[in-house]
Amino acid sequence: MSFTLPALPYAYDALLPHMSAETLEFHHDKHHNAYLVAMSGMIEGTDYASMKLEDICRKSFKDNPKLFNQAGQFYNHIHFWKWMKPNGGGAIPGKLESKIKQDLGSVSDFRSAFIQAGVTQFGSGWAWLALKNGRLEVMQTPNGENPLVRGAAPLLGVDVWEHSYYIDYRNARPKYLETWYDNLVNWDHVAELFEAAS
Ligand SMILES: [Fe+2]
């Protein structure tokens, strides 16, 4: 398989005032593309070249950490763009909301746990809502790791690498995460992934 960089699903300035065009230009055009270029170079001529991206992530996590760093990040960012939308945030679709209440207490408990997972991830990484063995879990992962390599389906993930927020928020990671959750999350997409994984 050959992989390409997916276009952003909205204009570079569509997430203002919460995420700037400059951040998206660097993050999508430079960082995401760099993961693609590095991954493509490493899989060329190997068994990995014929695999689906999800399988490249799962296998390389076990046997090729350098490839995993690139493939994991290429995968994570494909979804990160879709987990945001202009005028996002707000109400969580009913079925997913019920499941959050069942497994995680309340929507407010979940919001706090998700943001806290991002705040307390030391260094670079991600915070997640994932479905594992039929239950929702909040996870935090270092670097390019994701729920796939922990036997779970990622439903929502937020990038806490500094390249995701430093231009707009400087060192204020908690403010970035609160703003991201309240104003940018595309809950319809999260609900679709929940349906597909259930
Ligand atoms: Fe990133």
C-alpha cells in the first residue's frame, strides 16, 4: 500500500479562535507529512509495505520501535484532524453519552478525567477515550503510542505534543485541553467510531 497525506477536512483558519491557521499549517503540512515520509521510507521493500496502517502500528510496536514512532504518529494525526470541527464541543450523542455515564460516572467526570490524562502525560503524547473489551476507558500514552497497541479501539484522542499548542497557548497545556474539549471536539465522529467499535 502507498499512503498519502489526507487533506484537512476544513480550512486552515476554520478552527479560529481556538486553533490558529499557523498551528494547523505547521502541524498538518510539516509534522504530519514528516511522519508519512519517514514511515514510507522505512516500509519500502519490506513485509510492512503490503499491510494496512492499523496492522503496521500493531506489528511495529512489537518488533520495530523506530518504525512504530512514525507509523503511530501518522495514524494518530489522520484521526486527530477528524476529531475536531468548527463550532465543536457541546452535547454528546445520546447512546455514547449513556455509555460514558455507565462506564465513567458522568459526562463531567469523563471531561475531567480526559483533560487530566492530557495534563499529566509527562512530555509528549496523547490522551484518549477508547473502547476496550466492551468498556470505555480514559487512557494516556507517551509519544506516538495509541489504544490500538493496547488492544483497544480509539474513539477520541487529543495531541499533547507541544507542536499542537505552543504557538497558540505557549506552555498552558491545561487551557489548551479545556478549550479543545469544550469548543473543537467533533462528537458526531466520536459517536460513529463508537458505533463501529461496539
Ligand atoms: Fe501532533
